[in-house]
Amino acid sequence: MHELAVTEEVIKTVTEVSKGKKVKTIELVIGDLSSFIDESIQFYFELLTRSTPLEGTKLLFRRIPVKLRCYNCQKEFIPDETYLCPYCKKIGGDVIEGREFYIESIEVEDENRDCEEYPRC
Amino acid sequence: MKIEIVKNILDANDQVAALNREFFDNLKVFTINIMSSPGAGKTSLILETIFRLGSQVAVIEGDVASSIDSERMAKFNIPVVQINTGGNCHLDAPMIREATKKLSLSNVKYLFIENIGNLICPASFDLGEHIRIAISSIPEGDDKPYKYPGLFSKVNAVILNKIDLLPYVNFDLERFKNGIIALNKNAKIFLLSCKTKEGIDTWVEWLESENSYK
């Protein structure tokens, strides 16, 4: 449900940055701790961009798994549900990856190439 | 053509949250964001805490619908503003900004924000608070920190409420604590019961010690 507000934010930012150019793809980076779900963003995106310039734009999701730096041995690891460090078997670590939630980039149609494809543009 | 953006999607919320924090700092109002699932005891804990603080407080109540919680507060003459999100699953910084306009905060020392009962969405939205508290309760089970790591990893303290029910429920206290420590070793953990009042004084003492404005 909270994906509605953030999808609106994505659309706003992309609309500003693309300056009227046709946007082919939007790359979103989402950490597993961020609580945002790809399918839900996809759903709202399709709903909100219907009959707008962003209709048909593809969303690319790059998920970032949680990565910890072990409290005990300082080695980095991707935890399973036990959160035990695979090296020293102690529990937990500082979160160094997994909270990401940002727009990485967008791919817009190249104006020159567009003109070749559509000579009257 | 690829255009690099690298923009935090929650930027707009975070900017308003920063303004809220500045506003609270200027007024020296210590602000507490309380998050939990529905029924864990947010309203009860806020009331028990207020009874013990003995200083001027105010409350922002967030609910999808109804004014049940704010009426509970108003009975004790506690200044309260109710936010009804109309279906929205969390409070965000602009909602808090609007709500503060309806409160007189000039003499207030503590502002409690009761977030929407939900362990997922509220974790992502900075409101401009000074500390974040999660409440869990014995009947919910010992697995909540494992199922909702986003929230439990971002709070300053976790309160385990309804501790009086421990003898009647299968609840592994060590497992619960380990789930918090795993991602958040600095989180304080308080075991208490709003019904028997056990443990509440310890929590309130800690809260007062965190308030740098008092």
C-alpha cells in the first residue's frame, strides 16, 4: 500500500529529468530491508501512467540483499534467517547493505535516432 | 541514452522530516515515534508513560479511521491531534507537519506520535522524530524481529509488552532478543506490562535520560 506514494514520487522525478523525451526504462534499486515490493510498485506504476507519456515504460528492479559486517570478526556476510556469521558463528552484524531505495538511472530514446526512425519528427 | 539519476525516492519525505526535526529542536520538544502492529499496546503505553512523566506532553494519534484513541487521550486532558489517513498504512512527514499546526507546543516537553498499527510501512518514513520505538507483545510471538527486520533494525528501543502473559504462551525470550540484536545491537529492550505496570518505571527513566532538552 505504501508503494502508491513512492511510485508517485518516482513518476514525478522521472518526468522532471526526462524533459519530455520518451523514457524506455527506469532502473530502481531496492534493498531487502527497505520494505518495498517490486510487484506493488509495478502495479501502481501501470495504473498511474495509463494515458500519460510514461505509459509502457519498463521498470527494471535491482534487489540488494542484506549484507552484514559481523560484530565479532568484522567479516562481511549475507545472513540467512539465523543471522549467524558463517566465519565465527556469532550472531549479527552492522547493516552495510540492504536499506537502498533509489532511482539509479533512466534510459531515454535517443533524439537523433528517433529522427531517423521517424523522419517527420 | 542513459541518464544517471541516483536519487533517493523518499527524498521529498525526508526533506520535510528534516524541517520537522528543526521545528521540534527549536521548541525543545522531544519527539517519539511509536510503531507496532495493531493491538500491541501503543495507546496504553503512551498513557502509562505520560502518567509518570509529570511534564507537559502532547500526542499525535495516527489511525486509518476513527477517533477512539484520541478520545482515550482527551479523557485525561492530554492535548491530542488525530490524523485519519483514510486507508494509508503509515504516517509521513507532511502529515506530521500539518498536525503540529493544530497543537500548541510552546510548553510541551514530550511529543508522542502514535503511528499506524503496522510493522512494515512506518519503518520507511522519517517523521522528524528524535527517537523511534517499536512495541511488540507476547501474544504476537517471538518471531516478529525476524519477520520484520526493516522496522526492528531501525529503532532506538524495543518494548515487549504484556509480559504478564509469558507463563501462558509459548514465547522464547532469547529468540526474540537475538532477532533484535542480530541487526541492531544498540537497541534497548524493555520488558513490561501496561496491565500490571511491571517494568514501566524503568522504561520511563530511560526515556527521560534520552531527552537532551529537559
